[in-house]
Amino acid sequence: MRIVLDIPVLVAASRSRNGASFQIVAMLPSTQFEIVLTIAVYTEWRAVLTRPEHLPPGATAGMALGFVRYLASVVRWQDVPFLWRPFLRDPDDDMVLECAVASDCEFIVTHNARDFRRIEELNVRAVTPADFLNRLRSPS
């Protein structure tokens, strides 16, 4: 199954080893799911995760960049042949949605599901990290 990780999930995973966000990242690389990434989303990951306010205590921007590079090494890269903008209120969320639609993802894993209203029209669902882990664990 293919997923896109919204940036707040990565911020949470980098700042705390407790919680579903970290558990998802700790599973990488995974045989249960595949993270999809575009250049636009990767650029956003780099910009946000290296900001001083998002660094874990004692971490440097270089360490955060290493984390982002590791993630980029275990994802499926996707081109976006068609832009869906504007579809959502936030252009950064549109980038995430475009990645999901172009790669036929089932889920966008996010802490802000309400920011992704209407995406079901495009056959994508927004779920929290905890909901995503529950789906992985439940037999189906």
C-alpha cells in the first residue's frame, strides 16, 4: 500500500520516540507500506525539518538533513503530471495531495485530517498516524 506522509508527522517523529508517528518511521523500510515522495514535497520536508524550532533538543540542522536524506533513500519517487491546485486551502497541502493522487496512494497520513477535506473525491483518505498503524495491525 502506498502512503504520503504529511510534514507534521515527520516533525512529531523527529521530536519524540513516543507515538505513532515515530513508530511509522521506525518501520522503514517496510514491506507493509511504501512512502511516496515528489520533489516538491521533499523540498518542503527539508525546509521544515531543518528549522531551529523543529529540531529535537541537541540536534543540528545537519542531523535533520541526514534524517530527510535517509527518508528519501527509502521512498518511491513520483512525478506529478497533473496539478490539482487549488483544491485545498493550503498550497502545501495541495502538494501532498498531488503526490498522493499521482501515485495512486490510498492514504495521506497526517495529524491534520480536517485540512484534507474533500480528498475522498480523488480516492484518497486522510488518516492519523495511529489510525494508519491500527489499519496495518488489523487483519483484513
